[in-house]
Amino acid sequence: MTMKLYAVSDGPPSLAVRMVLQALNIPYELVNVDFIAGEHMTDEYAKMNPQKEIPVLDDDGFYLSESIAIMQYLCDKYATNSNLYPRDANKRAIVNQRLCFNMGFYYSAISAHSMAPIFFDYQRTDMTLKKVNNALNVFETYLRDGGKKYAAADFLTIADFGLVSATLCLEAIGFDISSYPLVQKWYETFKQENPELWEIGKGGMLEISEFENNPPDLSHMKHPFHPTRKSKV
């Protein structure tokens, strides 16, 4: 049975998982979830993921949600010796730390400033901007103190996929990261040295940019935590 990934084409968590699948050369069927139509809110989708969030991996009937868990699973099951998710305990710990940093601190701040005003009834404020700059400053510190080429090592790891997928949201809305030279260098290095992977990210980034300029009408949609959704005006 062909592995399936239920994903959204511009969703950073979906993009990160697609990068792992591409990097590991794992064949899979990409199933586009129509976020605008609310396909992720159906009872059928909830059977795969009660959180009704995207993405979801279907590996021969084994359903797994949460992009970090999916990336770790793919490496553990299909690429046990890959540097993408090192076996060495110390190296893996740094990768895991960067993954957690992205999920709970970096992407959460970036998403609130870039994605939420497009897809939810939120506004960009001085506080959301402050949190983005704080997140970038912390990432700059990690890159400086770590002294590595990539986010967690001198080689590419799954931590980079999540962080790149978050950072591209800033590019999509025209946010200038040049005040964070190490973050900018890391981001450009990823693009230049991993063109096939960046092609995935670039596609999502361009879609977000299009939505930024032409916000979708989501007033018909409901979400368990955000009952009203409006297009940005």
C-alpha cells in the first residue's frame, strides 16, 4: 500500500514533512486537504486525527499526526542511519531541542504574526512583531553559539525543515530578516545547497504570499478554538 500524506500545499508543518519524504526518497501519495472548504473539519478526517489538524500520515493504516512526530517516525523507520536524525544521543538531543524550539517558540511567534492574520480573525500588532523579533534573536543566538553550518549540526537535519518552513512565512509577507545575519545566512544556505527541497518550500511560500495579497474568505468556516474566521481587511 502506498504511503499517503494528507497535507495542505502552503502549510509549514506539511512542507516540513514533504521535505523529509523527498530527502529520504520515500514514495508516497500526496493528498491535498482543502483547508478553505474545511475538509479537515469533517468526521471522516477526525477518524485519522481527532485534533482535525494538518498534516496526517497514513502508513498502511497507521495514522500519525503532528509534523515533528511524523518526521521522527519516518527517519526511525525508513532511514535509521541517516544524518537527518542522528543516532548519537547528544547530536539527536540538539535536533530534538531545535524541533521543540521551533514548535513552541519560533514558529508559534511567526505564525501568529504571518499566518493567523490571513487565515484567522487576528491582527498584526506591536506585540506580535515583538515576539517575532524575539524569536529571531533567540535563533540568531543558537546559530552563533552553536557555530554550526545548519540549525543543529554541520549537516542538514530534520530540525532545519521545520525552521525553514517557519522562516519562509516571513519571506511570504515581505518581512526583512537582514537584521539577523546568521539566520539569513542559514536560510540562504539551505536554499542554495538543497534546491529540490527548497522547491517544496518555495511553492508554499508563494502561495502564502498570494493569500497575503488576496486574503481568502473563510467566514463560512468554524474551528473548535477560533469560532469565527474572517478574511483580512
